[in-house]
Amino acid sequence: MDVSENWNLELDADAVLAGQGAHPDSVRRRSPGLVETAERALREAGPLLAPRSVERLVRVERQEDTELILAGGARLRSPALAARLRGAEEVVATVCTIGAAVEARVSAALADDPVFALALDGVGTAAADRLATAVCERITAGAAARGLRGTPPFSPGMPGWPVAEGQDAIFSLVDGRTIGVELTPSHLMIPRKSVSMVVGLGHRVTHGGRDACDSCGMRATCRYRTRRGAGASGKR
């Protein structure tokens, strides 16, 4: 397993607003005060970010219509995942997090200033999204250096891969505790601003961008759909 801590996440007020489920252009026209709040939240929460990731590359032994059988006997069971990763020769399982400090600051601010707390939470969501995208970009760049292509990421909870089944599969491949991430009995990740996903690598995989939103059935109407600027993710 590879653990990385040196992530430089570039965030701005627009990313924070999008992390709150808002449309930045609309907010700038109608509520400039919220932009100022987002900028203040970014200044306060930025130093609290502790982005870390852990990943593991595993060879694909065999692929069926409903699952991928990996070296060592692990299985990724999901027809939707098998279709997305069709042709993969390798799979990278990864978990990434921004840590728990921002979440704690949100809780502390909630009673006295809920608007500011929401902006702080937007910083956390935006940062986790940028981190997940940066992780995917590094995975696919490394694959390209070996003459391989990467698929878009696929995360537990996306259509066709139940959270419980997907989280168990990923956490059986990587130890999230190495970066401070654990699963609750209900298969939610703690800290909450964490992302788990798999990426397929191969010579003949379908290469279609990095956005996990691409395969979500709610992508046309979701207010939280990611706005790519610098940096998957399921919404946290």
C-alpha cells in the first residue's frame, strides 16, 4: 500500500459555494455576503485541512459480467462496476480524507453561526472533492507512463454498487486506518469528509474523464454535481 500526504489543494470561494450545493455565479449576483462568508471560511478552515490518501494496485485475474476477480482471491461484485471497468488489467483501490479538524470546527460553529458553519462544511466538501480528483489524476498519470489508460472512478453508493458491499470490498484491499479513516457499523466513513473509490487500468479500458458524476443517475438535476476546476466523489 502507498500512503501520500503531500497534496496541494487549490480552493477558492466558488469551490466552497459549490461545496454547499449552490451555484457560484448566481450567489455572486444575488448574495455577495455569502461570497464573503465563503472566503472567511476558506481562510479559517484552510489550515485545518490534512489531506492524505492510501492506495493499492491489484492485478485482475479474471472478469465476469457481474464481478472482477482479483489476484489473491478478492472480488469486486457489481454488474455496473464490471461494465465500467471492462478490460481492466489492474485495479487501484484507494481511500482519501481531509481529516477530522474541519468537521470539528463546523460542529463548534453550528450553534452560534449556522451560515458560517455551512460555509465551513462547504470547504470540507470542496477539499475532499479536489483531493479525490487529484488522486485520480495521479493514478491515471502513472498508468499513462506505463502505456495504460484509466477508467473514471467508481465509488460505493453509486448506482449498481451498494455502499455496504462496496465499502467492505475496498477496505479489504486497503487499510484506511493508516490515514485515520475507519468504517462505522453502517459502513459510513469517519472522518465524514473522506472518499473511497476504485479505478481500472488497462490497454483497452474505456477512458472517459475523471468525474464520478458521469455515471450517476441524478447527474442531470443534482445541485451538488462537482464543478471541475483543479481537483469524486460521492457527496459527503
